[in-house]
Amino acid sequence: MSFKFGLNQLVEIHVSGEFGAVKARAEYANGSENGYYVHYKAGDGRAVTQWFDESDLVMVEAEEAPGQPIYGSTELPKGDVVQ
């Protein structure tokens, strides 16, 4: 079974509308659906990391390129700054 979401890809938690980045993925020998360890900001402002089933997640798309996934970066390239 292949993975629907990539590492560091931004995903939305379908039921809550919160979004975060995929930090780990798991596949299971018993045929269960893939799992994703997602780091996100919860509605109450806390940083949370939790496992979700693949069917609980939706791809976050780039507005300027519908259908294209967005990947978060963990480090900025040398010389770049956040504005």
C-alpha cells in the first residue's frame, strides 16, 4: 500500500479544520489503513502531535496551484528571512 501524504506535507484534520505537518508515517501488516503522525496547533493554541488514520486527513492545497500539495520546511535556506 502506498502513502497518500508525504513527510513534511501540510494536511488538514478533516473533522476539526486544524492543519499541520506530517512528521511520520506508518503502514500495518494486518491491512489497517496507513497512519500519520501530525504536528499541529490545536484550537486552544497548544502544539500537539498525534496519530491520525489516512481517512481523517485532507491535503492542504496551494491557492495559486490547486491540486498541488504544500510542504513545510524545517529550516530556511541560508540568507533567507521570515517577513
